[in-house]
Amino acid sequence: MLDALTLATGVAALLLAAWCGWAAHRDQPTKDWHFIGMAVVTLLAVIQLIVGIVQLARGEKPEQGTTIFVAYLLGAFACIPAAGFMSLTERSRWGSVTVAAGGVVLAVLEVRLYDIWGG
């Protein structure tokens, strides 16, 4: 895995979590700007998914097993879009809380992906 990409995705996820957490603190739902931030973080997760699949296709192997690595890659990819969809159904401050929680979860998944690959 690319350490810089994993770090960038984790930091971007934490920044999104802080931003949406601030919106929740101010009693605001997710807004269009938040969805642009979610798109950026999701794009980083998509790039990471592609890089991970390419590395597996080239014959590189994670230390802790391919199956768990692919499962974490897919979970990291789906984390923010799922939180964003749930925030659309809850148009209150709790939608912002949901996205903030999704950002924290993605950051934790990034740390775990780093460990699984053998970092």
C-alpha cells in the first residue's frame, strides 16, 4: 500500500469528521459543502481501493491475509457514502453527527489497513 495515500485519506477523514462535528455542535444539518467534502474523501478511498486491487493483481500480498485486506478496503470505500446517505435521511444535526462518526470510523479503518498490509 502507499503510505502517503493511507495517511492522506485518514487525515482527510478526520478533517471531515471535525467539520461535520462543528456543524452538529452548531445544530446544523449537513449542507452542500459537506457533501463536497464527502466526495473528496470518497475519491481518496476509491483511489486507495484501485491501488490496493492493482497491488494484489501484481502479486503483492498483505501480511495478515488477502481476504481481510479486501474486506477492509471495501469497508473503507463504503464508509463515507453510507454515512452521507444516512445524513440525507436525517436532515437535522444528527445527520452531521452521522457523517462525523463515519469520518472517525474511516480514519480507524485506515490505521487498520496499514497494519494489515504490514506497515
